[in-house]
Amino acid sequence: MRSPLPLIALALTATLALSACGSDDPSLSAGDREKASAAALQHVGGGSVTDAERGDGDDTYAYEVEVTLPNGTDIDVELDDTFAVINSPAKASDFTESTPSSTASPSTTPSSRVPDDDRALSGSTLAKAEAAALKATGGGQVTETSGSDDADHVYEVDVLLQNGQDVTVELDQTFKVTKIDR
């Protein structure tokens, strides 16, 4: 049986973070704010809640919680009315904390690289994202990788094609291509 301490720590972190960020959305009760924050923090694996709000009639979510990961990346976590995560936000483990994103080879010129935004992927996440992007583009050279807090994709991989064209491959949480921006 697993110890309940990690969940207690997440709930305490959520409570402290919420008290620090004040009243984000007046229509969101303190109890719902705490539940939504705890669910979001548990899903992404840590960080601090910087905003929480109730969705309105036009939103696909009941609650949206913004979490700032330890490396400074902001992630938007969307939850349904049972506090289950309904989007595919990146997780803290998907990012390196201080390694700049640069998978470019020395032959890549600075002008062909997207500026570094300190949200680089690492480890097996990096390898899977690069492989999926290169397969989707038929080859090329990866010039940057990053996470995304957009609702329609979790990872972005910039690829310099052999014809000199730069493309951005957007991937979901399972590394399936959702879009290629040419």
C-alpha cells in the first residue's frame, strides 16, 4: 500500500499556493479551488498553482488551473466537473530544469534556430518527440524541442528540412502528430 504522504503534500502545496495567489475567480468556491488545484498538481507532478478559474459556457472544461513548474514553465490543466484532467498537459518530468533547448548540430546557423525558451525536452521524451517529428517530415534536422501548454498539443519539434524549409511538428502526449506548420 502506498503512503498517503505524497497526496497530503500535494494538497498542502495547493492550499499554500492558493492562499498566495488570492481569489482568482469569485465564482470558484474555496473547496472547488482546492480540489482542482490538487488534481492539477498531482497530474503534472509538482509546481505551484498560479491561477484557477471556473470555465464558462463557451469552454470545454469545468475548471482550468495554471501551474508553474519548478523550471518556470506554465502549464494549463483543464478539468471536468469531477476534477478529472481532460486535456493533455505536459508534466514536470517532460522538462529539464535548467538545460537550454538545443539539439541543433554545429552546422545549424543561429538564424535558422528558434530562440531558446528554457522548456527543452529531455531523456526518452526528447528521443520519442524527435523520432516522431523526423518520421512525419521524412527526415531533416531537429533544431529545437519544447513543451506546449496549448490545448491541442503537448510537444513541439522544429525541423529544418533538406530543402531549407523550417517546419514545426506538433505532437500529442502519445507523440502522435497533430499538426505540421510549414
